[in-house]
Amino acid sequence: MLDKLTTRVQDALKFVAGKSTISEKNITDAVETIKTALLEADVNLRVVRRFVNSTIEEAQGAKVLRAVDPGQQFIKIVHDKLVSYLGDTKQDLQLGPPDTISVILMLGLQGSGKTTSSAKLALRLKKEKRRPMLVACDLVRPAAAEQLAVLAQEIDTPIHREDGAKDPIALFKNAYSWAQKNMIDTMIVDTAGRLQIDEPMMEELLRLKKIANPCECLLVADSMTGQSAVDIAKTFDEKIGLSGVILTKFDSDTRGGAALSLKTVTGKPLKFIGTGEKLDNFEVFHPERIASRILGMGDVVSLVEKAQEVMNKEEAFALQKKIEKENFTLEDYLTQLRAVKKMGSINSMLEMIPGMAGKVSEEDIEKAELKKHEVIISSMTPKERANFLIIGPSRRSRIAKGSGSSVAEVGRLIKKFEKMRSMMKKMSKLSRNPAAAQAMLANFGK
């Protein structure tokens, strides 16, 4: 996610980071590198100029140059600028109270991920205790309604579709009547798109908007198209009027030009990002968190939120007690491995840890062998998972055959687990001593 931009911006900050005093040349060199990074990221040229000029103006002020730690102050200036251009603060959906029906129009060109994003948004609203339904008003793209129906079934959400329908306005009216009778509080309307913007599409959307009176008009755009996504958003806003934008394929976007340009060019906030193919890979867009990731400062808040989704407080407390008493078993380890998988890819989690973005290669991640660990442990009996000490040579041989691995790999897993188990117990006791805990973590695996 934004890998190239993150790497280049971090290179720029090396000119000033850690310095007790910084010169105008340091600032100029750093800003010039950031300028190149933004241009390579396909950020709008006008946005780049404004970003660079305002950063230089603030950074070369006497207040910064005489500061105790001007390097850190410069980094804060860049961070605040990034936050500002990304949209300042997160923007919530403006939905009505649960006793009314809130309508959300999903707009966008074909191929942007509009239908999938509609289902992702419905799933998110369900988790927030709303009662959403999906409405298949895309009567242009073949199989659009069928796709939406499959997704609706997957997330167990009502859908209104009409085979052979020709008029999206009439279909919406029928869906609204059904929603009134069935205690629905949010209608997510998947509208028709085209391969490119044309007048018939805009006229249809305007008619639908007039009838639906939506509380949100969200454009779904492909972040990997860079400036094209921004231009499309600008046109949709001028023709239809937008309340916000959803950027899809954000996990694959190494540049970040669309995210950094949207708010400045269109004036409309980025509300959600699609971070993967799964229906729960859908996040609220937090400008300050993304800015921190770009600067390599991590995003611990998002990491904790992901962890809370897969483990409740009671489970966490029980696990802590097991660790303290050194009763942590291979069964517990297997549970944690599966929880980590639910949180997303290892790469995405490493991005959220300060200083880790871009530091761990795919090769290093493969060395962790988490998937292999899961297979090996799954090949063990419940007694073996409960007590790894009973796993002797014959058992190791059987486990290796059952998991498609070698006896040596089984042995390495057990050895690593034993070391991890001991370290976790010590870490729990050192929780009030961060420096000692950090030193122990640094030595783990050596």
C-alpha cells in the first residue's frame, strides 16, 4: 500500500531526521525529493506545487530553524501537510436515524468495483447494527444483478432485483416500498455505469437521484488509475454532485496519487478504501493514519482495531493468564495463527508497525513459515498440541508425513515454539519495562 511513495518520502526525511540543526539546504534537498516522490506518485501537478511551496514556507521559518529538534519539527510539518491534503479528518456517512430509510447511491464507471463495494459497505453497516438492503439498479452491465445477488447471499443481506427490468426508476420505487414494509433503514443502490462517461448515463443518474433523494452519493473509483480517478470524480461531482469517494484496490496502489489529489481537486472527502478482495477488506479512510504510514510511523490504532475484531477481551485475558503461567500450548498457537490470517496479510500488518514498512521483504515473510506451521500443528493429535514434550522421534515422523513436511521442519517448529513460549512469559513480566522488553524482542530469533 503506497510502497513507492513511502520509500521515497522516507528517503527525503533522511536529510533532516536526527539533526540538532538543519540548514536551508537540508530543507531544500528534502522538499525536492518529496516533490519528485509526489510527481512519481501521479499526484496532481497543482497539488504538488501547493504542497512544496507551503512546506518550504513553514519549514524555513525562524521558529523551526531555532527549535531544539528542528529535524523532528520538519517531519511534523510534512506529516500535517499530508494529513491536510488527504482530507484532515475521517468523514462519517451522513445517515438518518434508524426509524427512517437512508438511501446511498453508489456511482462509478464499469470495472471500478462498484458492485463489490456496495456489498462491502452493506456488510460494514450490518456490523454497526444497521439494517441495510442492496438494490440492483444497474440494468446495463450484463450479470450485474446476478453478481450483486450472489454477494448479498454471502453476507446474508436482503436484495431487490427484477429480472427483465428496463426502468431503474420504477425498480427503485418498488424497492423503497419493500424496504418500508420490512424495517430496512439503509438502501444501498448499485447504479449503472459505462466504460466511459456519457450523457445518457448522467441523465439516468440525475433522474434516479431526484427520485431517491439520497443522503449519500458515493463515487467508487479505482485508485490504481491515479489522476484518471481524480478527473472522473471531478466530472461526476460537476454533473451529479458527490458527497464522498470510495477508492478500490488501495492495497495494490503503490503510488497514492489519487488519494493525495482527490480532496484538493474535488473538495470531496475520501470516505472508504477497499483493501483486498474479501468482503471485509473495507476500511474507513483515516487521513492521519495514512499519513503516518507514508512517513513510516506505522498505524498502531488500526492494528489494534483489527486485533479486536478477531479476539474479544475475555479471550485476550485468558490467553494472557496462560502465557504468565507458561501454559501456552500448540493448540493456542494454532488459534493465534488463524486469528492473524483473519486480520489480513502479514505485509498489511507490518505496514502498521512503526519502522517496519518496507523493511521486511517477501523472502523474510516466507521465512516465518506461518502457513506451514498451521499445517504441521493441524497434523498433530489433541494430546500432542496440549503437551509438545511428548512429541518424540516417531511422532515427529508421523506428523511430518501427515503435513507434507520433513522431520527437521517439525523439529524446528517445536524448538521455535518452545523459545517463543519462554519469551512470551518473560515479556508478560516485563510489560512495565518497555526498554527491557524491546531489547528482548530485538534478540528473538538470533
